[in-house]
Amino acid sequence: MHVLYIYTMRTTIEIPASLRQKLVSEAARQNLKGFSPIIVNALKEYFEHHALSQTPAGLRALRGCLSEEEYRLSKDLIEAGRGEWKM
């Protein structure tokens, strides 16, 4: 039997009254008891976008251009080349 533990943390953040009012309103519209799920989703989206924005545009443009076989071959060639480097 597997047991899954999910840990959450309570924290206090300062939110301007106008944003809090919008959060409460949106939570009510979604029939939520609080607005934590909205905050969690917003943070996930922020960090996913932020991680992508850290990748140089040239590399983002190449995402998905190689087949899995081409990727493995390129990786193997790079690793073999690194093994021949001399310092």
C-alpha cells in the first residue's frame, strides 16, 4: 500500500485591498471556499513562464527540432568529445 503525503504551508502575504477584493470575488464565482487555489495556479503559471523566459530565444526556437534518435546521437557525440578534452 502506497501512502501519498502532500505538505502545504500556511504563510502570510501582503495583497493590496483591490487585488484581494478581486480574489475573493473570483473565488466566489468559482464556488471555492478560499482563494488559495487561485494563488497556487497563478504562481505555477508565473514560474513556468519565468523558467521559459530564462532560456535564450535561439534555444527556444530549436525546441522539438531533433528526433529522439538525432538527440541521442548528438548527445553521445558531445559526451565522447568531452572525454577527449585535455586540460
